[in-house]
Amino acid sequence: MTIIRNTVGFVATLVVFVVAVLIGRALWVHYMDDPWTRDGRVRAEVVNIAPDVSGSVVDLPVHDNQLVKKGDLLMQIDPSHYQIAVEQAEAAVAARKAELQMRRDDAARRADMDSLVVSKESRDNASHSATAAEAQYQQAFAALDAAKLNLERTRVVAPTDGYVTNLNVFRGDYATAGTPKMAVIDSHSFWVYGYFEETKLPHVQVGDKAEIRLMSGGVLKGHVESISRGIYDRDNPQSRELLADVNPTFNWVRLAQRVPVRIDIDSVPNDVTLSAGTTCTVVVQPETKRAAQAASRPAPLRG
């Protein structure tokens, strides 16, 4: 009985040891070779909203973190000065039109007169004056169009669907043309950047399915859209003479570089709220694409 118990104990210990080794190896392979990373970031396109004209902000119908649709009014700049500019441009157009008509009538009268009464030079001058007046009339029309455009641009509207974020503008603030006053996060542009170690890149291909696990608990589905083709080499910056500046020191322990892999999000559950800048874990599933490709290949012909 003692021998049997010892044998059973030895076999049980051996089985436990073998199972532990297999589990350890599986975990090691998963950690070292499988294409996954905890260094993922949710990203989105941020549109900086800058007015085309300057003036005081008289209306601000949006609030922070509000969802807006394309074309919604974000802020209204005081249109008073620009309305006056339109009226002045309209008056200038009317004046140029009257002058053009006068020059044309004068040129027509001189053209009908006998050459003994009006010289050829006088006729040519009258014709040239009419042509110049027409050009000035067209210039006045262009100035009117510009004034109307400036008046229209006092309404700053959303260029895309998105969320107003970090709103820091208030009624009465002065807006300067070309200077961003607010930001809108494009609600249709969310994607994920997964920073994969270079040792795992051979297992990642464009089109592979990916699972995105947010730290908030949400799980998203996506696919690999692209792989970055270059990162900054900190050990080899250029000198002022555009020559390679090689670092004389070298660390014997070299860590694998992380390369950005862009993951396109296929679907977002209704209970998940995406925020640009949050972290996540990205797990690429290369076998899904490989299996599909293998299944689609025709069977080899047998002789």
C-alpha cells in the first residue's frame, strides 16, 4: 500500500508540474508573441473653430460638451459693422452703374457724330472711358459680394457633427479672425491607436479583426486600418550640419520600440461613451483573417 500511495503521489505531483509548465508556457507565449497591448488610446479628429471675421460675440447658443449637428449655430459675431459695409457696397454699385451708363451714352453720342465735329482721339477716349467704367462697376460688384460674405460669416456654424469641448468663450468676448475660439470633436471620427511592440508586428496585418477593451469596461469591435511606417529615432538625431549625431553611449539592454497601429472602430455599443484620450487594451485576432483566406483558396489539383 505504501508503494502504491507513493506512486500515486509521484504521478499526481508530476501531472501538476506538467500542467503548471504548460500553463506557464502558454501564458509566456501569449504575453511575448500574441499581438496585444495595454498601451492603447482612443483618438478623434478635433476641429478648431476660428471665425473668418472679427468682432464681439453677441450670441452663444451652445454649452460645453453639447452635441451639435453640421450647420448648427455655434456663435454669433456682432453683424452691425458688416451690415453697414454691405449697404455701403450697394451704394457704390449703384454709383458705378450710373457712371457706366453715362460713359456708354457719351461714347455712343461721340460715335454718331461726324468726324469733322469730333476727332478720332475723342471717340477712342470715350470708348476707353466706358470700358474703364465697366471694370469699376464689376469691381464694385465684387466688393459687394465680399461684404455679403463677411456678413454671412458673422454666423459661425458647426462644420461637422460633433461635441463642443472645453468651451472657454463667453458672450461679450472679442473674436479675432483666424484665431480659434472653441473646439468640436468630430463624432464620426473616433479611432484607436494601439502602440504594439516591434516584436509583435509580424503577427499584425491590415484587415485583421481587433477587440478593444476600454478601462471603463466597454468592449468594442474593430479592425486594423494601417500600421505606422516610421517613428522618431531618439538615438540618431541630425546635427546642425545635417549629419547623423551618433550617441557614444549604448545601453546593452534594448527595449522593443512601440509602433502605432491604427484601429478602425466597426461598432460602438449604445451603453459605451467614447472620449478621446482614454486608454484601452487592444487585442488583434490575426487567425480570423488567416482562416478566411485559407478557406477561400481552391483545393490543389491532384494528379
